[in-house]
Amino acid sequence: MGAVGKWHYGGDADGVLPCAASPPVAPICQKEMTMTLVPLINATMPIPLHALAAILALVIGAAQLWLAKGTARHRQLGYVWVGLMAFVAISGFFIYETRLFGVFSLIHLLSVLVLVTLWRAVRMARAGKIRAHRRAMILLFWLALVLTGLFTFAPGRIMHQVVTGF
């Protein structure tokens, strides 16, 4: 129903009309939602790499939660996941899109917390404290990756533009 970036008049089955060419009755104008990677590709560095690493961490983290624990594959994927999460946290220090305290925001504080928790969780696993390791990694996955990732889809954010096209 129409080209990307065009507006369509709600209820008009014939197709695309710009809002300026609307009938005298107030139309319901809606922008057509079209997913596009352009806002992410055009974002300043390190945002595209940060997003890619976060998406990879989401996929690998979900696999880690689902696959058998304690295997060589679990350890290998775990180190990859820790590396991705460390990259996401470190690259987050160089993203200043949301500013609350000068150039910093709560996300920068979260980055510090993620790095400390990653380090402690790996130490716990090596020390045989598997329950504590498991709890820390699950909390990191759900809170630091999934929950904060959902906030990136708020209107005005780059990932919102990627998913909706506006």
C-alpha cells in the first residue's frame, strides 16, 4: 500500500495520498510502517557496532539459556557471549545520545555494572560457584540485555526508526 515514506489516508482503499492533498474532512493520516536499516547504518560510530554486538549477544545468550550447561560448547559460547557483552558495555561509554549528567546517562552506569558483573560471574564459574555464576549471568541477560534493549525501541530512538521507518 504505497511507497516508503508516503502517507496514506486511513480508510481510502485506493492507495497513497499525501496528507496535504486530503479531502476537506479531517483525514486520519498515518505514516506507513516500513522496517529499514538506514537509520542504524547512518548512525554515528559506535552505535551500529554496538547494536550488532547486542543482537549477537541476545541470540547467543538465549542459546546459552536453552542448551545444556557445563559442556565444552557452553564454555566456548559463554566466552563469546562475555566478549560480546563486554564490547556492548565498553562501546556504550562512547554513545552520548541520551544525556542526563553532562555527557553521561544511566546507561553509562549500567556499563560499569555489566563489566564488573561479567568479571565476577566468570570468576565464580572458575571457582566452582555455579549457582552464583548462573544467577549473575541470567540477571545480566534479562536485565542488562533484554530489558535495556527494549528501551531502545522507544519513539525517537534509532532502533524505533529501524523497526517503524520513522
